[in-house]
Amino acid sequence: MRAARHRALGTGHGGDLSASNHEFQKDPVFSRASTYTVRSGVAEKKARSRGSFWEEAATMIARACTSCFAPRRPQGLISPRAPEILGPALDAHDVSTSSISRISSVSSTSTSQNKSWPDQFSFQEVCLATSNFSEQNKIGKGNFGTVYKAKLRDGSIIAVKRAKKNMFDRHLSAEFRSEIQILSKVEHLNLVKFLGHLEHQDERLILVEYISNGTLREHLDGSRGQPLELSQRLNIAIDIAHAVAYLHGYTDNPIIHRDIKPSNILLTDQLRAKVSDFGFARLSPYDTEATHISTMVKGTVGYVDPEYLNTNHLTERSDVYSFGVLLVELITGRRPVERNRGRQQRLSTEWVKNLHP
């Protein structure tokens, strides 16, 4: 069945670490290690009977997540070629310097909370909603800029991603327009909903739905509430798998996120996962004969696909690798790179290999 075309999505944040021709994001260092307490009783006995708790958990998540990835659509259903990702923003989404047009639509996979958003936001209204971008409303910060909580006149809460003033820098400006172009094409329950964007003088703003329960990174580090239960981790993994499967197989043209990691996964109060931050995202080749995109490496150390790192050849498999690293982190609490460990234990991927040589 041909997938319906979806539009609208969301955003996230992170920092860059540049080295030679590679450009990475580096997560901030947290003082608290990820934690997970194995519960006693029947579940623990069952885990022991199969060898170990980790093997049992890994098997459960692998089976559940594998079922989420559906086959790609037939080639005959691929839509005509769209504008290049790093080119100017789509004409259909260009706005004046004083207002922002709503860019969204409702589909069967959209969020259940469909508010009647204003057709336009002025820059002055955004300033008022964020108390002139006050520190009290700051909810996140990264290389792209700062994210603020905004309360609209009708009481609705949204998030405003404000770009740094040096957004006229060629690379940052390209990321801004790339994110807008990607966000305006997609809508899914497990993607942060995109509401629109605003360009006013030297200001660049992206407006998205507000997700109140922080990032998966914060939950893994224990800075938000109690440690996640195994069942909650499993559901989060399934949500992320659904989002990645949608991006790769059910959009007009496959989308490669390039930065799947815990700090780009937002959680609702019900612990439903939503993928955010599409500044690094790229569209897959329009040519059905092409197998990859040749591009400068971007991503986060530890989550980047080694094949992509070594060849600069980007494919959907790069996202799948990052998702696999995230799964190991979800199950074990280990970060992908832990420099205080020995050489064979430092990388989580090598550590897993050594468990089952």
C-alpha cells in the first residue's frame, strides 16, 4: 500500500566537534553514570536461566525492534526529484521578515493533541511568549542555538529554537535551511511536530511542539526521576525504531537523520519517544541506481557508523548503526565511549563483541 504523504515535524540540539574534514557533535560530560537496577523475583530468575540478564534484555529488544522495520516501498512509487537539501529553503515555505506561516497537516499518525495554532506568528509575539527569550524559559542549548519554552496568548505551550547570531555562517545557515526543508516534509507520532519557521532581520527561529519530559539522555543519566524500567526502555526503543523506519521507508524520499542519539530523543510524560534535531539530516539519492551519498562526515562521536566515517559514503544503514549503539546504551547504561576503561572496554561496540567472541 502506498504510504500517504506526511508533512511537518520537530527539532533538537547538540554541539559540533570539528577535526580535519570530519565534523562531529560531542555530548556534554555528565557526572552521574547511567543506572539500571535488576529487579528480583521471577523476571530475574528467568534472565539467569538464559545465561544473563543482558542477553535476555538484548534478545527482547532486538526481536521487538526488528519487527518495526518494514520493507521499502516499490521503486515505482518514488516521487519526482525535490530541491537539493543544502540549497535554499523551499519556495512554498518562504515567509516574510515579519511573520511565520503555519506549515502542518493532520494525518493518521499525527499526535493526538491537535491544537488550533495561529495561522501566523509575528516576531514580536514570539518575544512576548518567551518573555523576550529570558533565561527562565531556556530549556536547551547546542551548537545551532538555544531552545526556549514559549507560552502563546491562548495558553498553548510550544518550543522555540533560536539560532545563533552567526547563522549567516555558510555551514550553520545550510543546517538551518536543511532542517526546515526536512521538517516540513514529515509528520509522525514519534517525530517532534514542526509548526513553522521565522526569519526576521538577523533572527532565525524554528517553532515546534513542546515536549515536557526532557531527553532520553537525562533519563539515562538519572537526572530526571527514577531509573527507567526494562519495559519502559523496550517501548522507547520501539518508538525510535518506528521513527527511523518511517524516515527511511515511508516519506516521499528516504531521509537519513545522521545523529540518532539519546540527547536527540525527547520523552513525553507517558515516556513516548520522539526523535528530534534534523540539522544534519539528508535526503537519500533520488537516482534509484545510486547506493549512497558522498558527503562530509557529521554526527556524534561513538554513534557514527565506522563505514561512513572511513568512506564518507552515507546510507540509511548509518542510522541503523547509530540506533544499534543507542540500544546497547538503553540496555546496559554504558555510554558508547568511556575513556576511563581499558582499551578493549573503552568502546561499547568492542565491549559487546568481547562478550560473545
